[in-house]
Amino acid sequence: MTRTRTALTALSLSAGLLAVTACQSAPTSSPAPSSSAVPTGSVTCEGQGINPAAQLHHRTETRINAPLDTVWKVQTEVEGWPAWQKAVTTAKRLDEGELKAGSKFEWTTPAPATPVSPATTLNITSTVLGIKTGECVRWSGPAVGQGLGIDEGVHVWTFTEVDGGVLVRTEESWTGAQLEADPATAIKVLAPGLDFWLADLKAAAEARPAQN
């Protein structure tokens, strides 16, 4: 984790920064990532996936022992993210109702100071590019902070019912000059970031009481 504490630590559009900050502040009882190390097959929503030209991309998956409806609600009720992801300080929908193609949401997350960058807050604006209720969601957008930024991150999620639970698969790509200047370090943020997001989602969904 030493190299991840660079400017790139703060550049994950959707997950990597969450993981780094959560690792610094989470109690020892926090669940460890439980995703598969080498999932197979690209993750797509309505036939679309990550940016195929991106140098940086990663995919992973986990099984969640909770009903599909519960897992879907925890993930897509964006304004509830701060309650189960410690590194998300604010989350606000810019439209109303259930998420749909074109929906936008803004959220913020702190980026700790590093040897090459000051402490800052990343302001992230995400736009839903595709969604199929209970099956998949895909969003994209930039992140901006003082001296830090990412041009585009594309994040795709799929949700598949399996015996006794839900298989959640996710894949993300990043583009941006700061990331691409040191891809070896950037991938060390992206990969564990997705794992920790899945671990938090699993913990939150499994802890939510079943609906009758």
C-alpha cells in the first residue's frame, strides 16, 4: 500500500479512493474484501461496458447472501451511500425518482495529503449511461479536486440471482493524464478499491432486515 499513498491515491472516480480512505479509518471489525481474484468475462449493461481504449481497468465480483431487491436498493439508493461507505462524505441526486438513463448524482470524498499533493476533497459528478432494474447499471463522469483530477471513469455493475443470494460483478476503467503517467501505481488503487466497495456493499446488504 506504500505506493498508493501518492497523488494517484486520490484519483479513483468511484472506488479506489474509497478503499484507501476506508483502510485508514475503518475499525478492525470491518469485513475483508471477499471478491473473486480472477473473474471471467467482461461486465456489460445493455450491451455496453467500460471504455475499451482505457489503459487502466479492472473487474472483480462477490457473492452477497441477501435478496436481489435488497442488494439493488443498497447500491442504487445513492443518497444512502454515506451510511455504509465511510469515505463517502456527501451524496446527492440531481434528479428525482429511481435511477434511469441520464440520471445524475454528485458526491464527495476526502483525499488525504500525500508527498506530492495537498489534502483535498474530490467532487464527483456521475451520469447514468445505462440501467436495467435489478440487473445492471453503468455510469461515468469526472472527478475534480485541488491539484487532482480524473478525466473519465466508467463503472459497470451486474446483479445475478444465484442459490441463496446474488452474484455482483463490477468492472471499471479510468482515463486521465495523471493516472496514465504512472499506471503501475494507479492499478494498485483501482483493484483494491473495487474489492472494498464490494465488501462494504456485501456487509450493508446482508445486515439489512429482510422485507416481508
